[in-house]
Amino acid sequence: MGRMALEGMLEQASEDQALRWHLSSNHFPPLPESLIPVAKRAIQAARRGQWSMKITLPEEFTWKGQSTAPVSACITEWHLDAFISEEEV
């Protein structure tokens, strides 16, 4: 598993399918499906260079006691960097 598996998945599946697989299979414990739309927003914001923008988290999550987290934290904590190309950073 890991980064190489995710890169392979991104080559063979849609981004949505790869994200669903990544959150459920590439993390232990698996991250819930409720994070999928949040992760997608974080990826889109990172692609626009909005790393400090706050993302609202699902009810069952907090980041440092807050209901929002910066895009940079979402990308780092959920290992979403493979979804952002070097040209987009």
C-alpha cells in the first residue's frame, strides 16, 4: 500500500474512485466516507494554491479542537499530495 499504490490507482481509475480507495484502504484505521467531499474540496483548494483556506470538517471530526482545518493540514494528515501535481503546487 502507500504512495506507489495510490499513484497506480490514479493511473487506472477515476480520481473519485482513487480517493475513495485511498481513504478506506490506505489508512489505518480506514477514514470514513464522510471525508470524501471534504478531501475533494481540500484537493481543489490546494490546486488553486489556497493552502491556508479553512475547510469545514464533518461533525465527527475536529482539528486541534476546531470544526475547521486549513487545507494544508487536510492534505498532510490524509496524505492527499498524490492528487496534486507538481505543476499545481
